[in-house]
Amino acid sequence: MGVAQRSRRWLVPVATVAVVAGVGALGPVVADASPKLPGITAQDLLAKVQTAKVDGLSGTVRSATDLGLPAIPGMRGGSNQILDLLNGEHTARVAFASPDKARVSVLDNMAERVWTTDGKTAWAYDSSKREAVKLTVPAHTAKPEKATPQDYNPQTVAKQFLDAIDPTTTVDVSGTEKVAGRDAYKLRLVPKTDKSTVGSVTLAVDSKTWVPLEVTVMPRSGNNPAVQLGFSSVSFDVPAASTFAFTPPQGVKVTEQKAPAAGEIPKQGTPPKAIGPKGEKPGKPGTAKSDGPTVIGKGWESVAMVRGVTATTGNGALDQLLAKAPTVQGSWGTGKVLTSKMVSALITDDGRVFVGLVTPDTLQAAAAKAPR
């Protein structure tokens, strides 16, 4: 579908929200009665979403994520924080102003985590640790439209799903709803392949700005959403410049750093190297010199591979979980496979990890095509 390759400027506000749940997307908002809106085709709605542009927004996001990941007792620090973000409910205040201002404030367990940038200085603050990092952002030589918050935040699950639109995807307009008090169309994506664990993805698209206000990801099995993140309130007025300023509270330990200049490190959000359907390796992805993930497959059947993972983690509970996981083997070698209702992972004995929203058999097929 050619329209899937058009501009994705609408992803700017979505990318701002992505850090809320570590998986990117939008969602759990109580919907009012379905509003009456003019009819629109799926192709036209998708085109409007792909080319939408807003100069700013602010609002409150609520997320609910249940990927079916097992509880791992004893996890501490950053690992525990990541698992928290991948499961449970969260609330965040977000703001964005074109071209390079963004702020995300996550409120959890009487603590606050803040990420904010005014285009010149970026701050990361964790109230539970009483620590803040101040980062000086080098001047950008890129065009303004490229210096957007999506350069500073992980790509959203929404973008990955839209990138997966191809002849293996059914796209339709499944109705209308109200989200955060705004009228929205419901754009639904349904994979035709049975190799994906994704049953459907529904985006609630604002009928005036064409920006997604809500995304709901349903697993192939089960009736409960795996991911729901969305605005409970939203304004498309451009926030004041002071919104993106940050002053650390008294007594907070501040560490100052300087971001590498452009060209010194890969820009965050750059798509991972990919292997084509026939196993081609453009740029030799996944080689010993590669420091990023390799993607095997396309669209809904994409699998990410990373290297350098040890067989034991040092965490007794997690090591016990891996020990109990089924052992599988094939032309790719031997390893352990972990599954949930959405995420599958294959950990090989030679230190590679394959992860995707796919079935375990699809992981092993990807492993057989991957470089050693």
C-alpha cells in the first residue's frame, strides 16, 4: 500500500507519549456515545493520518499494558522499572511544541519521572532517587522537521504497526467514538498472517487534526487488550516555552553531560538494519561489528535479533525462569524459548536473542535465516 510510505509527521505527538509505556501507542479512555461523522474510506483516513501535522499539544495520557509477561520476584533497579512499564497502569502529563520541544512526566507510586527538552538542554529527573541528569544538546544542522522529539524518544508501537501495512493487512474504518472529548474515527488494522500474535490494532483518529488519540492492541487469543494507551484530556494549543524548562528541586544530585555531536552516534529512532526475505544482508547487519539490533522478516512477521546475551543473568528468579523454559533446537542451534500472549523470545546458546510479536515457530524460522 503506497500510502504507508508517506510522511509520518503525525508521529511526533505519539513519540512524545511512547516513553510512558516503553511500547509506544495510545489508549484506555472511556468512550462516550459514538458521534455522527461524515463517511470516509480507510484509504482516505490512512492518508490523512500519514500526512497530519500539528505544531503542539499538551494533555494527560493513561496507559494500561498487559503483555502477558511473567512476574519475576527479586528484580531491582532499572530492570524492575522496565518491567513495571511493560505491565500495569500508568499516568503521564505530556507536552510537545514543534520543532524540538517535548516534555513527559510519568507519575507512579508517589514518585515522578521527568524527561524534558527545550531544544538546547535536556533533563532526566527521578524523584525517587533524588537524581537528575542535565544534557547539553548540540546545535542541529538538520532541517527543522528532522529535529523533532521523535529523534529523542523510542519509535512507537503505532509506527511499527503502520509500517507493517502491506497486502497481508486488512485496513478498515470500524466506526467512531469520543476520546478525551473529541470526535474520532476508528481505523482498524488486522493482520492476515497467523504467524503474528497481534489480533488487531485500532487507532482512534481525531476528526479535525487527524492525529491518533487512542490505540488499542488486541492479541490474537483472548478478549482483553494487550496495550491501551490514550489521552484522557488533550489540547492542541502550542504550550508556552516555560513548559519545557526544568529546575531541579533543592537537594537533588545533578550530573551534567554533553550529548555527542551529530554523526558521532547513530540518531535515536534510526530503524534497525534489516535482512530481506531471501536473507540478504545489506551493510552486513548482525555482524560482530554491528552494535544495533538486526531485523529479520517484514511487517507483522518482523523479528529483532541482538547479540552478546549471557546464559545466566545473576538474578536467581530470572535464571530459574530460563531454566524451566522449553529447550528447542534447529539448524540455527539450541536455545530456550519464552512465550506470552503477545511477546515471544528465543535465547540461543551462542548468545543471540530473537524477540517479536510472533509465534515461537516464526522465531525459529527467523533464527535459521539470521547471520551467526
